[in-house]
Amino acid sequence: MLKKQYLKSKPICKVTFYLPAAVKAETVHLVGDFNKWDEHSTPMKKLKDDRFTVMLELESGKEFQFRYLIDQSEWHNDWEADKYVPNPFSGDNSVVVT
């Protein structure tokens, strides 16, 4: 799930990413265009309700592809992404439009 908050003072969109509790995990990393697909640079925090979350400040007016890396072994898309695009690994990437 994505929650967006646009800043009036600068061209930034604060995007909060949530992975639902239905996906059971010990660790989750957000991986995408915004961190050069680095599998370790954006860990998500586990909440008391077993969801995972992280907030990023992204440039407004852009599209960013991303996926969730679960326990360093499984890739998941966001069930409520703005759209999806094919990736070179016979799957899709989630896209957030800011």
C-alpha cells in the first residue's frame, strides 16, 4: 500500500510504503529506482500489527519502479501500486507515480 503526501514548499512527495501483515516475513527491504536497486540500503520497519513500513521523499512528477525483498530471498510487488511494468526477469515491477 502507498500513502502520498505532497509538499507545498518544494517538489517533493513523501511516500510511505506499507507491506501488509498477510505477507509473513522476518526482514523486508524496499528496492527500486530510488536506491539503484540496492538490496540492503532501504530496510523496512516492522510494526506491532506485523506490517512493514518505510517513508521516502521522492521527486514529484516522476515514476519509480520498485519491489519488496522478503527475507533476502522472495520478491513481492505492491498489491496497490499505481501501475505495473514488465521487468527483464519474466515478471512485473510495481510503479509509484509521484
